[in-house]
Amino acid sequence: MINKLYNNIKKERIVIIGSGWAGSTVAKNINCKTKYNLTVISNRNHMVFTPLLASSCVGTLHSLSVIENIRHIQPNLRDPDNHFYLGNVNSIDKTSKKIQCKTVSDKIFEVDYDKLVIATGGKSSTFGIEGVNKYAHFLKNLSDSQKIRNSILENICLSGIPGTTIKEKERLMNFVIVGGGPTGVEFCSELCNFINEDMHRYNPNAKNLAKITIIEGNELLGSFDSSLKDYASIRLINAGVNIKKCQVNKIEKDKIYLSDGTNINYGICVWSTGIEPGDLVKKFDCIKSKNGKIRVNEFLNIYNLDGSINEDIYSLGDCVEIENNPLPPLAQVAEQQGLFLSDSLNNLNTKNKFKYNHRGSMVTLTTGSAILESTVKIKGITSWLLWRSVYLTKLISIKNKLNVASQWFGSWIKGREISF
């Protein structure tokens, strides 16, 4: 009887564009039973647990253990009144409240909305540098980590082919990371662990040739306390990493040209330098910040071009900037915004404003070392254990928690997975 009453209630249609931290958090917590019908539109059917993405590049974790299917995050998407659509959004008509979408097979379809949530995240910023899009690897999605992993293992194999010159072997085994922020440093650290702990089992000759260079125009982990930055730099240098302070001018197929006049012959280049708005945000007609992000108020509503507030469209995550309160593109920012918005929509709360509560920053380094900056500053094995504990508990499904825990243990006992 209760279910019949619920079904007779006219529910608004809330549409979420994007399945990253922000969009998935709203989808998980929105009330689909009594208040809303839900539609999620995304070009992938899962959320990527980004803090563990670097680990999947070198086989510490299996790639499928760092993603959560959107239907597992919000089980009500299995109901006939709720939908997940795999596709990209071409345009949004705010007057008719219609969204035009396109599938991977170029089929065009439309979706109506009552409330719209834009949570498309961002894409890696190339700063217009020649050759980046064509030759560098990015590290944003599951497909990125799989490509990096395949390239690493392929280059190791190619370096052992008979007749390959020493110069070519050295190029193949030269790994370059551009960007010294948390993502770049964590990938660099995972790669160090793989080379120093596992490559001798796989190809001892390749291990002797392996070289890692991290390029950063400013300071490594610039937002952290100086003592933690120094600790991180020392750990990386002791692990064999060359830290180069300069900028990239151009990238060719096997060579990187730097601002100090030098160049580097490389086998793999991973680009991790910042975030910029995606294509949908760039063409969406609303007021934007100087860096092209959607400007929102403290309730996460967008502004129409005439300066009025749009009460039916919200935006959050890496694609937005809150007016007079810009926040860093962090997973915890997106998650807190998602929790705030879902609570506001569920409870029709129009009084409380979004307030970000910074819970600290963590970066994992080589095995047994990490840094944590919050109300306290911690480094070494304690912060490394905290890093693993925090992210293990933050995983959504029991399945992935068990998988990640067992894979960490398995990597320690028998080494990382090296098949591809």
C-alpha cells in the first residue's frame, strides 16, 4: 500500500550530468524513493576512485578495483522510473528544460529535467603546449591508467629485443612525469616502487636502465608545508628520481624540449599539471569565472547570463568556482559539495549555505612513507598507514574494500601484477 502511494506522488525529475566524485555523491544520496525521479548521464558507467588510480598503473591494484558502477552507488537506478544513459551532452536548453545528448554511435536523444546538476569535472590542462595531446599520457580515467600500464610493460619488453641499441633502450626506459602536484608525485612514487621492488623479477637488465624524471616549474607539492615538501623530495631522490625545475616548451614523439634549453629523450611521458573546464562547460551559456569555470553562488546555483540566479540548475565539483570563494580541485571538495546539495534538495533547505571543511591533505610516497598535513603534520610510516586506512574505508562497496585490501597484501607477498 505504501509503495502504491509513493508511485502516485508526482516526483520531479532530477538529471545529473557526470559520474565523478561530485555527481556520484549526489546520485548516491538523493531521495529517489519519495522525492525525485533520477537520471544520470555520463560517458562512463562508473565512478573512478581517483586516489588509487596511480596504483593501478603499475599493478599494485587491479584496475577494476578502483571503480564503482553507478548502479551500485545508487541501486534505485535499477527502477523503471530512474535511468542511466551512456553518452555525452551536446547542449542544454534552459528555456524548454531539455538536454540534447549523443551516444558513442552518434545517436541523438533528448532528456527532460525539472532540476539539473552539472558535475562534469574537468580535463587535464595542456596550456596550449605543442605535442601534449598527441604524445603524452594523462591520468584522469580508468582508460588512462590502463594505457599507461600497457605502455610501461610494453617498453620493458621492447628494451629486451635483440639488436636494440643501448641508446634506444635508455630512451624506452626513461619515464618522465610533468607536474609535481599530488597526482604526479603519487604516480612517480608508485613507479619507483615498481622499478625498485618488482622489476628485477621481471627484467633485471631493464631495471638497470630505468630512469624517472619529474618536471615541475615551481615547487614540488607546492601547497604543503616546507618540512613535508623537503621530506617528499628527499624520499624521491633517494629512490632514484631526478627532480628538474623548469617548464616544458614542446613535446615530440620521443623528445621533450624544456625551458632551460635542454631536452630529454623519453619512452613514456605522463602529463599531470592541472585542470581546465571540459567542452560542455566551455559552450554552456552562463556566467563564468576568469579561468572558464561555471560561477555558482553559495547554494551551488548557476547564474544566467543576465546575472539572475537559476533556481533549477546547480553545478559542483572541478567545473565550478563559488563566487568569492574559489576552492582547489580536490575530491573532498567535490564530495562535500555533493553531500550538501543532496541534503538541500532532499530537505528543500534554502537557508544553509555551502561551507567547505578542509580535512587535510595526504600524499603517499615510496613504500612505507607518506605525508599528511592537517591540524598536525605527519610523515613516514604512520602517515603511510593512515593514507591506506583512510582510502580503504572511503571505498564504497564491500567488494572493492576486500579486493583492495587483499591486493595490497598480495603485492607485498608476491609482487605486483605484470601481465598485460
